[in-house]
Amino acid sequence: MIMIINILGIRLLLMPIVSYHSNQIKFSMHRSFREIVTILDKKGSLIHIKKEVNSKFEMSAIMKKLEQEDKAFIFENIKDSNYKAVGGIFTTMDRYGLIFNEDASEDFTYDQAGRKVQQGISNPIAHVQTDRGPVTENVLINEDINLSDLPVPTFFELDTGPFITAAVGIFKKPGGEINVGFYRCLIVDNTHILINASGLSDLRKSYNWHRDNNKVMKVAMVLGAPPALLMAAASKSPDHISELDVAGGIIGDGVRVVLGPTTGLPIPADAEMAIETIVDLDNMVENTLGEFGAQYGTETAPMCEVTSILKRNDAMFYTLMAGRAKEHNNLGYLTVYGMSEMLKVKIKEIFSFVTDVVVHFDTKIGPLMHLVIAIKKSSDLQPEDVIKETFNINMGFFNLSWMAKRVIIVDDDVDPSNMDDVEWATWTRMGRAEKVYLFSDFITWEVDRAALSDKTSLRVGIDATKDMEQVDDLVRPVVPGIDNINLDDYIG
């Protein structure tokens, strides 16, 4: 029997655990990873890799090939490991529908996923502590700890080593709130890992606070976390709300947790595995991984000593393809969803002539955001005003220019959500060099690897609107009545 990831500790109390080979899938507002994997297998979307594979490069090469076909996978025979590895579960946004749709259909959108997270943030439900769960079936300490047993992939040729990519880190912020986020982890040896934290993350702030105040820092890295917690961890919650409780709000019930035996941190009771650590903030080590922007990223992270490993009897390792990968990026879209909605409101409040705002966060065009803003234009001065104001919008602890690479202004007859339409407007309505705005003095996010030594990089504004004197000359060809045509009325 293949056991994947279960979403709620509540299943320990209210219903039997559904096995991988179960013929019937019970539905109760959401589904666990195991139920999702069962459905994917029946649909032929789950690939079983039975041949022995090497976790260094070979595993990631197969993962990348499978991702191109939107396949989930199970590696059943990984060299030097007794664990099976699963992944590719959410390579399409539609797959999130398997969690929430009663008919188990893959019918879900980016907006629906974003709204689920916003629902959880607006109506969080507190996590519930329990004494034990599947994750406590085995507790490894001292000489029993051996990270080399795990089938952790080495993804790219210049990576420092094998990286855990699908774990969520759980820790206490300086105020005592529980925080959950995604953090890449390098396996250093049998008992040590590096836990990286980006400049945007609460973990980086907590590292700095604990170091400055000479306090002990502990982090638990959880593999096989509830799908709702994966969604919450990928998003940005207010400082006073725990992502554990956001996950509860997403599914409508509190996530069951156990307290880690060496950290005291709350760990989802039905997780596959948890790695408890104590962080040495005085021992910072460089490490490199191929990142989501299809570039290598070198970061500095603290050395962390593993104090225990908790795991189910049938624990499986969960992994995400690193770099520019679909499953990784789908979680990344949730990171900017709330920000996108806030930006739309802010920009429309500033400029009454703005008709639509779309944030594009697609690694095909790099690791930073690209904004397309449609306006009902009455002056050739308006696009420049919108571009400059947008880059300087205050997002709290940084201006938008920190993570937005390009702002494009289009007329309201262009669909800002359709980059093909936006590209058409750019190259058919931009007749003057003055319609391109270049800014070279903006401080940038560290994932922008094109940054110069002073941490600045180029930002671009594009006025892709019609000049007022050309309004009548650059009219798009329109078929009258096309929006009223229903092909079903003419075919069959």
C-alpha cells in the first residue's frame, strides 16, 4: 500500500484513513494528498517509476520530463534509500480542484485558489493540539538520525548538493506567533542542514532578531504537510495570523498538530515526516541552487543541527522540481495573489482613468513581476504618470519597484491579461523613443540575479498606448456582432 500525504489530523478522530488502493474516495469538504494521488492514478496521470534511479541528476531529469506532460510521479526504487518519493501533484492549477471539488474534477482556477487563501486569512481557524498522530509513529534521535537515508535530489550541475524543496518550515516569530513558509534546505551531512530564508520572509526577520538578542532559534521542517497548509505557506499572511490557522480557515476546520519532542513546535499530526532543528546563527554558509527564475542563486544560510526526525511507519518523501518548474510556480502564484488584488485597488484609487490592472508573475519572463495597466486615455502625459507612480507604490516595507521589473500601459481596447495582445500593442503603437522609460537606480529583490554590486538593476516602463494624434489612425479591426455569436447555434 502506497501512503502519500494526508491533509488533516482530524481524520484520526472522525474517519478512517483512506488507503492508496481504496476503491471509494470519501469527500468531506476537501481531500488529502493520498486521496488525490489515488484519483490521479485511476486517471492515468500518476507515473510509477520502478527502475532504480540515482538521486543525483537522474531523478531531477526524469521529474522535468514528467512535468512537461503534467504527470504526477512515484519513484519506487531510489539508489541508497528505502523511501519512495512523490511529486508532480500540482503541476497544473486545475489540480487544486481535486482537493475541493465534490466530483473530484480538475476544474479550478488561479483566482479560485487565491480566494481560498484569502478566505483562510479572513476567517482563520485555530489549530488543535493532540497527543499523537501518524507522524509520531517513529521518533529518531541521537545516533538514529541519518539524513543520508532520504532520497533528496541534486537537481542541477552547479548546485552545492542535494536540496529539500517541498518542506515547509515552522517556527516561532519574536512575538511568539507560529509562522509557516517554504524554505529550501541543503543536506550538509547526516545530522546537519542549511535552512535558507529570502529577504522577504519572516524567517529572515526571525533569524536576525534571535541573533541580535542572543536567543535560541528552532525550526521544524515538515514534509508531506496538509495541502491547505502548502497553500497557506506559499501566501503572505498578516503578522498576527499563523499560516496553520489560515490552513484551518481554508478547509473549515482546525489542523491537528502534535508538539515536536525537541523543539516544542506544532507539527501537523498527519504529516509524512518532520525534521526538528536547532539553528546556529553564528555559522552562516553559502549554498547555490538553480532557482525558479531559471538562474542560479547563491544564498547564505545558518547551519542547523537536526535534533529529531519524526516519521510515519510508511513515510514517503515529497519533492518539488527546483528551478523554473510548474508545481513550484503554481505555489508561487499564490504568493502574489493578495498583493495583486491590493495593487489593483491602489492604482485605481490613484488614477480614475485606469480600467484594469493585471500582474504577470510567470518565470517565462523572469523571476520578477510585470504589470500591465489598461487606461481610458485622454492625454499623452497619463502613461508616464502611471508608470512612475506605480513603481513607487509603497507595499509596506518596500516599494513595488523592489519586485516589479516592468510596467506596461495599454489602451482599454487591449486585454492586459493576454500577453500576446499586450505584445501586439507594444510593437504597433510605440512610435517614439520617448515612450520607453528606463530606471537604473532601483534597489532590487535578491532573486533578481542581474543586479549590480550596489543591489540595483534595470526597471522598464513602456507606453504602448496610441498617441492622441493617432487615435483615429490606429483603430483595431472589429467584426460587428462577434460577441453575440454562439457556434452551437450554427454547428450540428
